[in-house]
Amino acid sequence: MLTLKLPGLILIPLISQISKFSASTCTKAAMSYEPGTHSVSYVTTPSDEVATKLAEGLLSQNLAACVNIIPEVKSVYKWEGKVNTDTEHMMIIKSRTSRLEDMTKWIRENHPYEVCEVISMPITQGNPPYLQWISNNVPPK
């Protein structure tokens, strides 16, 4: 046990106990999360209207908890052998990894592009209450 002695004061090991409690609490919260349970997906669209329609559909189908729409991103890509530059809108979608197949299928069925971008990455860590909020809003498959 660590006892700190200061002129006129002796601090009992309270500080040590507080720091152990704080570290233990944070560690338990972080350890209770299974990395990869949730994912972030990126989808580009030709307009804000299309992005909003897709976002609302994903939410109403319980395939996403939240969709951010970033307006006017410049996309430079190769299509049918030619380099193209277009202004698109980027959707950032938070969901359960177990729902990605259903989410991708739904986007493909409702997206105007012949080949739409749906790229997903697992979330390995994050704010535990936020990750729980995703779980509460997107039922598991």
C-alpha cells in the first residue's frame, strides 16, 4: 500500500484505491465490448435527395442507427475505361455488423447507380454508451 506523507498530513491509501476503482471501471466497460459487433459503412450518392431517401429507408427498415450525410465531396474514379470527376454526397452509416448483408442488399435495390459504393469497416472500439445505442436501435439478425 502506498502512503503519502506530507508536512503535517498523512494520506492513507485512498488515492490508490480510487485510481484502482477508476481503472477497473473503465477496463470493464471497454472489455464488455466485442470488437467488430458494429460497423461503419460508406455510400456515395449523386444528390442530397437520394442520400436522404436512402438514409430514411435504412432507419425505417432498422438497418442503421444513424446516417451522416456529407454534402459535395469530390469523387475521382475510373468508369468504363475513363477517368471521371463528379460531385457526390457521402453517407456514413452506423449499424450492426450482423446486418451488413441486409443493408447492402437494400441499398443496391434502392440506389440509382448501376454499381453503388458500399464499403464497410468494423468498429473495434468506441464510446460504450454510443455503441450500446447502436445496438438498441438496430436489432440483431
